[in-house]
Amino acid sequence: MWWEIEYQPTTLFSLKTSEATNAAGKSLLMPSPYAVKMALLNAICTYDSIKSAEEKFVLIKDLQMEFALPEYIVVNNCFIRIMQESRSETRAENPNIMFKSTVAFREYVYFADSIKISISNNSITDDDLLFLKKYFAKVNYFGKRGCFFQLKSFSENAIDTLTNDYSREITNKEFFSDGRAKVLVKVDDFGHKTTFQKVNNYSSEKTERISKIIALPYRSIKSNKSFTLFKRS
């Protein structure tokens, strides 16, 4: 069973892929499961406690997620100025120069309407649902800080199957049998061996991520050097 959560974006969205460098930051077309779960953990820590986040970590880690995006998505290509740490030879010449201004590539995604996130967990209880509803309502950004979202709804009743507007993991062969165009996206999620300490910024343990390839039912209908327009297929 799935529970549907709807968010209204209030700013442009950007979330660099794992392989992106600081100078060339291509964005995912939507939040990754990893980003959503980290935003949820941050809300629990902020409005409740770190202990509560740790107690609910397994519940959050095991959530399955799929995404339904608006009919139209625009990806804007931008060159911006950023501050980058100077190389060691530059600092040797002038120790006062720690950072320098440089040009970087960024993508910012415009959603024409709200996005939906559906979550599923076979062992979820009524108390778990109440807990998730409370703290999903307190999540206000995904991806980069400043990419703000506002909760619109959290479904009262579960649904058995997702509509074809939703993303699917690449392993779902039936999703590819309808002849519609698909955009493949590589996203991060929590691994099975991930622990709370591995995602805790104040811990010395390294985080553990797994990569998933998901398909979004979209096709590019127009593009130039400044933008790419996607339409749901």
C-alpha cells in the first residue's frame, strides 16, 4: 500500500547528482529518496529531538518512494559566480588568499505544478503514520537549501497501486511495455546497512548510499542553450 504526499514548490529546485563536481552541477529532475529522508530526519531533530530521529530511523530508512511530477518541467541552464577554495600553490604565493571567485554551471528546475511523493512500508503502523504525517508537514525544503516546498496534503487512505504518472525503478519491466518515452535518472537512497550514525553530520562514520536507476514518463519537447522543456508522455 502507498500513502501519497503532495508538496507545492515555492522556488526553483536544484539537487546535484552524486557524480557532479562543484564547477559543473547538473541537477536531478526531482528530489532523491536520500534527500527526502534526510529532510525528514532534519525536521524530527529540529522539532523533536535527535533521540526521536534515531528511534524512528529504521522506519524512515526502509520507506519506499516514488515520485509524480507536473505535466511540464523546465530545466534552466545557468552560469553563476561561486567562491572556490584556492589551490595550494596559490596559497603558497599569498597565504591570505583562501578562496577565489570562479564561474560554475548550475541547473535549476521549474515545476509547473505540485509534486507528489508516495511512500510505502510493509511494517508501517497507525502510530507510524501519525508520526510521519506530523513531520512531513514540517519539511520545507528538498535538495539545496533555499529550494522551498510547502506541504499541501497527506492522503488519509492508502492506495494499492500507483498511477502511470509515477516514477518506477528500472527493474519494473511492465512500466516500459506501454511504448511511452522515458527519462532515466540515477538517484541515491539509504543502503540496507546504513545506520543513524552514518548519516549523522556530527559522527565520524562515513555515510552509505546506494544508487538506483528510475524511469520518469517524460520526453524532451524543446531545448536550446538556456533551457530544456520536458512534457509527461
